[in-house]
Amino acid sequence: MSMKKNDSERGIRPAFLGLMTLALALICVPVWLLTRRPAPPSPVEEPPPAVETPAPAPAEPAVADAPVESAPAPVKPVVAARPGTLEGEWGIRVASVGLTMAGGAVDFRYTVVDAEKALLLSQGMTSAYVIDQATGTKISMTPPPMKGPAAAHSSARMARQGGGFPPSPNRLAAGRTNSLLLPNPAGLLKSGSIITVVVGDIQTQNVRVE
């Protein structure tokens, strides 16, 4: 009896072990299969919907600035001519002194700044001359009358360039520049010479010959 019981027990053990092994296999195989399955793809994030930007409002046309009225230019005050000068006494100003006719004559020019005062010169009662400051030599602005063809030529030349001295009233309009030819004896005056202009008892010194 004991031998049969042992044999039966020996037959049951292998069968039980087989069943246990099979059960473990049935449990482990699915688990292994689950671990081998690829991970599901991650969901793709969709881009956020585009937001429409409102179009900028049209710019309002620039309003042109109102024209600014420019201020009137300041009026320069009238400077009164100083007494004791050619302008203050006789209403004339030396414009230029130069040489002409190959240095044989002096081209003296003056501008009328006050016609009323300059009109006194036309009476011919006023002496006028220039002085070479280097030698003190005087050259009259009213040379003695000339005769013959030379006188006619000189008169015509002075008429074209503004007349002689004393001037006639029609040449004493304000702003007019008159010219007269003076003799230059022996080439006394040269370019760069310094002279004094004398009209009556009024002098203008340090006038340069051009």
C-alpha cells in the first residue's frame, strides 16, 4: 500500500509542476507582449488659429500750415551827414579817383547824395581842387578855359562822362554819379597816390588814386 501511494504522489508532482509552469507562461507571455508593443504616437499639436490683424485706418491728409506772414524788413535809420564833410556841407561824396589817357589825366568821380545842398555848387562861386599830399601840389577842379580844337575835344569828353565843375543843375539829381577830367601835369599823380579833395572850406583827406 505504501508503495502505491508513493508512486501516485510522484505522478502528481510532475503534473502539478507542469501546470504551474504553464500558468506562469500564460501570465508572463502577455506581459512580455505588452512591453514589446510600440508606444502610441504622441498627438500632434495643431497650430493656433490665425488671428486676423485689422488693417490700419487710412492716415488723414496732412493739413497744410497756414502761411506765416514774414515780418517786414526793419527800416534802416537815415544817418544824417556829419557837418564839416562834403556830404554834410555840399551834398556830394567822392566816388573814385583814377588815371586815364595813359596817366595824362585824372578821372575824378563824385556821387550826389543831397540834391538840395549840391545845387549850391552850380552857382560857380565855390573853389574846388585836389592836393597831392606827397608834394602839396594843387590841381584845380575848374581849369582855365581852353581854346582851339583841344578845348572842343575836352568839352565833348567831359560831356560824355558827366560834365565839368561846377556842375550844371541838371546833373545834380540825388544818386547820380558825375565824372570830370582833371589835368595831371608831368604825371604828378600815380596809381596809389594819396590826395586831399577840397571844396570851399571843406576837405576830405586820404583819398587814394586807383
